[in-house]
Amino acid sequence: SPGAFEFSMSFKVDRVVNHWQNLIHFSIDGHDSGALGRRNPAIWIYPNLNRLHVRTGTSVDHNNGCDPAERVALGVWHTFKMTVSPNAVMEVYVDGKLGCRSTLGGTLLPAGKSLTV
């Protein structure tokens, strides 16, 4: 399916801060929120927590996704994998373990052309 994809990377969180941080963020226009096409996909860290917030925009929700419940350990490298199946089921794996799963509403939007790391 043209909408199915897989994305993987390694990351390390050194410290927790009191505002949203992004690990990686694809956007159609370089902005980070509030409109369709601005999180295709995006991986954020919650303010004051070492917990992931994983998003990908769809035709009905610019902030579709799921958040693994388990916090990531600080100061160590982690592996991350996000898959979206042809039937729009998103799965997020951290260090090889399924962190969350969500059925996305609508259709996937094209990946963003602007990348923020």
C-alpha cells in the first residue's frame, strides 16, 4: 500500500527538560503543530518526563499516534522502530519491545519535506 511505511533510528536522551522536545520531525512547511501535514511522522519527548510521544498525521487528525507507557532510560542509546501497516495500524517498538499500537483514522498524508532533528 502507498500509505504503509517503516521508520527506525537510534536515539539517546541525556536529560529531561520542562518543555516538549522533538527527536525527529518531518513537516510539509517547517512548522511543528496545528495543521495537517506538520507531523508526518514526529517523535517527541514529554515535558518533565523521559517518555515518548509518537505521531503521524492523517487526513482527519494532524496529531494521530500513540505513546509508549514505559519511560526511556536517560544517558543510554535506544533503538526505535515505527511501522504503519496497509490497514493503518501503527506500532511503536523501543529496544525491540512493542511500546504501543494504534489504529489510525483517515488516510496517511505524504511524508513531510522539511526535517528537524
